[in-house]
Amino acid sequence: MMVIACVALCGRGQITHTPQGDMDKRANELIKKASNKMSGTVSFTVTLVNYDSNKKETHREKAEILYSSPRYRMTAGQIEVYCDGKTVWQLNKEANEVMVTNMTDSDDDLTNPAKLLANYSKNYRAKFIREENDGAAIVDLQPKKARSYHKIRLFINAKTGALKKLEQHNYDSSRCEYLLSNFKNTKADDAAFAYQSKPGVEVIDMR
């Protein structure tokens, strides 16, 4: 399934990033503004696009995400993912099974943008690239440690701070784009972010 698999695309390779100690003030200001904009509980839609320069194939899927950092709940086709900030439950309706794992600091960077923005300085160096004619400011996040991609590109409304899009740039020249839309202030209690046991569903506990 594209929403889950996109984050794990490609092998690890050498990383180039901004010089050590180069704290890009403009980038940090924009990320902080975007993070403040996404505080609280919000519902939005993500569209994923996978570009592969060799195969020239494009894949699109939609996901609905409800989050209150660091908690989130994602629905994408036959997959539902619940996270209460400590535990992650991935329910596969078609296989009739749920996998249970512990959440780690590196989990779900792009499926949980609120967490990514709030904690980016732990794992990434930020670099301001430019501001587009449409008012979107572009900021690159370059990993401090080896990952399956070499950068995450953020598109932030420079005026309002709204995060418009994220791109994961992979080493094989493919790119995953997360197009954010349909932002809504949504109230949700703790139960919304924890998986509720369902009869007949196999539980695979990997903790």
C-alpha cells in the first residue's frame, strides 16, 4: 500500500547536507510558524504521488488523517493506523490482522507532519531555498543520519504559516509528494487514537 510503503522506498546512500552549525534562521522561523499553525487536533487529506524517473510511473492514493501531536489516526483504503503517542496499531482490513509496535522517534515522519515539524531539529538540518510567486516558501530538511531519502522538502505559506505540501526525495530519483488539504479543527478524545479490539482480527504483537 502506497501510503505506508512510500516512506520506506529505496536503499541508503551517502548524504550531503548544509555545513555543520549552519542554523538557517529563515527556515527555522517558517517551520516554527507552520508548527504553531498545526497545533491542536486537525483533520486533513494527503495525496501521495510516486515519481520514478526510470519507470515513469505515477501512483496516487488518498489518506485521511486525524492528529493531535504526537497522536494520530490514518485511514487509507484497507489500512488503518492508530497511534496514541506510544503504541502504533496497523490494521489491515483485507488480511483481517493488526500489527502492534512501539512508536520510535523516527516513525512516521510524513504521515504525522505535526510531529515532524515539532521535532525536526533532532533529526534534520533546515535550509531555506526560496519563496515562490504564489507565496509558498520552500524549506529543505536534510537528515543528520543516513535514511532511505536525501531530503524532505516543505512548501509553507509564508504569510499564514499553513503547510501546503511535503516531498520526500529518494536516492533513485523517485519522489513522494504529500499534498495537504481540507484542514479542519476537529475535537477527538483519547479513544480516537487507540485501536479498539475487533472480533476475528488476528493480533500480531511486535513489541
